[in-house]
Amino acid sequence: MKFKDYPYARPDMEAVKRDFEEAIEVLNKADSLSEQIAAVERINKVRSNYQTMEVLCSIRSDIDTTDAFYEAERNFFDENGPLYADYENRFLKALYYSKFREGLEERFGKQLFALIEANIKSFRPEIIEKMQEENKLVTEYRKLIASAKIPFDGKINNLPQMGPYSIAPDRSVRREAEAAVMKFFEENEAKLDEIYDRLVKVRTAMAKKLSYENYIPLGYYRLGRTDYDAEMVAGYRKQVLEELVPVAQNIIEAKAKRLG
């Protein structure tokens, strides 16, 4: 089946909510591990369908930003995605605190519960409104980037289509391609700056609501970073600066001497 032939249907949010509530009830009342495993496997089908529809919508709306149907569907997910996150978070909490936790870890692996812990630390219903605002800003950014129409090499190109020109053997082609791409960003600089500024403020507000000093730790949890944190990344960057940058600098200087 080709991508264009994959069927799309807007998820029924009332049905999704009901499925999650039923699964949560099973987790809370189950008398056996097998009942809980069955509940997890049933809800995973619901999650898979929802996420598949969201990805289909996202890709198709990016392919054609003028498609009114998928623009409306994208708006649907922007508004309802945080509600879905709430249903999922409540389900994952019930799973995390299950009296059959040991058996669930054996069945699904301990990493699942590390990811659930990150989910718990990165969500509360109080940030749903901010998440909706965040989604709309991300969609606004994606539409702007996808709208690029760059005249080059006798045709109109989007940003991904300009990629091959940036690695062309001819240096002049690479330079001209870079200039054409940068012209698009210069023409949209004010709008990009505005989106970025608003997004930083929204994400900082989310972090504050969850009692974080700033968005950095929240961002790591939202990305599912369970085995390293910002402090460890800072140490890694310091090593790069102190150990790799001097080596790279020596190589560049040697190259410059060879080229005269």
C-alpha cells in the first residue's frame, strides 16, 4: 500500500476517553496480572490508532499546507492532543502504581516504567491549556516552513528540495543555494522570531506550573530522557570543547596551510 492510500479517520474522542476509563478501572480493580496485561494490550490498540491518525494528518498537512481538510484535522489534534495526553497520563499512573508492578515489569520491561515516570513528571491537567497553545504555535511554525517556495535551478523548490544543492560538487551552486535558502528565512525573520518568543514564554509557563525553575528539566522529561539529564549533557559539551575542538582546529589550520 502506498502512503497516499492509507485510510484516515478522525478519532472519536468520546470513544477514546471511554476506552481509557475502562482500562483504568480494570487496572485498579484487577485481581490478577493477566487481567492487567490484557487491559494494556487492548489500550495499546487504541493508542496505536490515535497516533497513526495523528501522524497521517501531520504529514499530509505538511505536504500541502493549503489543504483545507487536513488543516482542520491538524487543528483538531492541536486542541484534543492535550486531552488525549490527560487520558494517557491517568492510565499510565494506574499502571505505574499497580500492585502487580513486578509482573508487569517482567512482561513489558523496566524501561517502560522509567518512561512512565518521566511522563508523570511532565504532565498535570493544569497545563492542558498551555499545551493547546503550544500545539498551535508549533503548527504555525510548521506551516510557515512548509510554505517555502524558492526559485532555483529553473524550478520552484521547498526547503527539503534545496538540500541536494547544498552538497553539489560545484562550489558556486552550493553558495547560490545557500543564499536562496537564507533569503527565505530573512524574509520571514520577523514571523519566526515572534513564534519563537511566544513558544519560549508558553513553555516556561508550563514549567513554572509544574514547579520547575525553567523549561530545561521539563523538556528532558517530555523527550523521554531517562538515562541522562541536562547536567550530564553540559559535561559532555565541556569535553567536546576541551578535547575535540582543539583537534578539529588543528586539522583546519593544517588544511589551510596545504591550500595556501
